Amino acid sequence: MNPLIRNILAVVIGLIIGAALNSFIVLISESVISLPEGVNPNDAESLKQNIHLFEPKHFLLPFLAHALGTLAGAFVAVKIGLSHHLRLALLIAVFFIIGGIMAVILIPAPVWFCILDLVASYFPMAYLGYKLAIE
């Protein structure tokens, strides 16, 4: 297979795997750590009105979803790709951080969480996925 096509497929498959893991963690998060009473996680207005009720524990699984989704996506992309492995991993991080920035804009969260999420979830995890995949 043409290396360029293989690398493009690696990124696409990495994005699918990473997004699936991210979604799975977000879906199970409410059953792992209950949200405050009266909060509807599917309603942005409910989140905005009740964000003051959230404790740091409520941000743990969203952080893990973003970090582990990026890690898994980068790992898979590097394992499948034929060349430019670090670039493939970082490309996964770019796609995921765009989603993270959109989430910061659309979903209310404390500033500390937004900074932590954007700084620690994407590029560091993509680099870690790259390092794990090449060993």
C-alpha cells in the first residue's frame, strides 16, 4: 500500500478509536461519579446553571476521556502508520485539541479545569502514545 494512503488511514483509524474511547468514558462517567442533583448533562443550560455545584471529582472522568482518547488515538495511528510517526501522533493531538477548545467554549467549566485539560490532555498524551507505540 502507498505509504501516504497508509498514513492517512492510520490517522483516520486513530481518530475513530480515540473518539470511541473518549465517548465511552463520557457515557459511563455519570454511573461512576454521580452528578449533583438536578443536573442534566445533555442540556447546556442545565450545566451553566448548576456548574457551581460541581466538585473537582466531577471533572476527573472528562479529563481522563480526553487524555486517554488522545493517547489511544495516537498509539493506534503510530502503530498503523508507515512513516512520520511523531507527526501522525501530533496530528491526532491537533484534531483532539480542536474538540477540546470547542468544548471549553460550549460547555461551562472552571478555568482551572479548562487550562489543565488543554495543557495536559492532548499534546502530552499524543507524545506518550507515540513513545509507547515505537518501543
